[in-house]
Amino acid sequence: TYCSPTCIQVVEQDPRAFVAELAQRWQARRGEAKAATQTSAMATANDSGSIFISYVREDIDPARRLAAAISGIGGDVWLDERRLQPGDRWEQDILSSVRRGVRLFLPLISKQTEAREEGYVFKEWSEATERAKGIPNRRFIVPIVIDVDYTGDPSGYHTVPEAFRALHFGHAPNGQPTAPLLDALAQEIRAMRRPLEAR
């Protein structure tokens, strides 16, 4: 904390998640300093090739852990932590990015999403589902269950869009991805880089 006198805070958090969040905040602050408007700051955060994690607020800690793990294998993760209110301009910016900008969409599925009757996260899922219809030749949506007691059968999750059910679900207990999920995400990250490396 920058203040006078110096204030030291103790943070109870996974070190990888802390470092990932610190990097994200630094990049956001750096982007704001260079940008003339919030719109350009959003463009900085949402470059081509981004991996967007869609989650309900109750699942923020697992979402941070997953973001840190993906960053650790070289992924460019977009984990939006603003508390959106209905009608916020950022809401449309995020939905627009889901429609056109992000390269990989990771919806986090949990008991928390099951407990919701409605929520902003379901708008994100709906937009991703619509966009996926126009992406026939590559993976775009990777549903991830974060419940520790998940047995591999997604049929118990009823808030999940029908289109997700045709996909293989990954497992990241409490945000820590299993080896098969991490391998699959690493393959996607490599695939994202190929067009850039070919230039």
C-alpha cells in the first residue's frame, strides 16, 4: 500500500493467484496511464488471443486460482473483477468481446451457478453459445466444473446451456486444473500463437 506512513498488509491467498492478480492490476494501471479513455483501456485488456473466464462472484477465488494456473503456462487470461450493475457500459463491452474478441471462453460451472435463477454470467454463456455456432473448426468453449466432488457426469448441472452438453467438461477442483485440463489448455494456447509466429 502506498501511503505515509507505510502500511503493510498480510494477504491470505495462494501465491500464484496473488502474483497473477498483481500482474493484472499493474497491466490495467499501465494501460489506463497510456489510454485516453476507458474504452481504449478495455481494448488493451482484451487483445486477440485472450482467454476469458466466466464465473459467478461467489466463485472468485477458484477463478483467480485457475487464472494463475493458465498464466503459468503462458496464457493471456482475462478475469474481469468489476462488480457490474444492470445498465453499466462495461456490460456491453464484455458481451461484445465475448461475441467477437476473445479466443477461448471458459465458463466455470459449480454449485454456485446451480443456485442462481438468473445472473449476468448466463448472458455471457448465451453470447458464447451463439458465437460458437460460427466457429466450426476449432475449440472455443471449454466448460470447467470447479466443484471438488465432481464425478465426471455433468448431467447434474441444470443451468448449463444445452450446447455445452455436447462438449467435454474439464475439471478444476476449487480452481486447480487437473493435468488433462491443463494439457488441453496448453494445446489451445499453442494453437493461438501459431498464426502470430507465422507472421
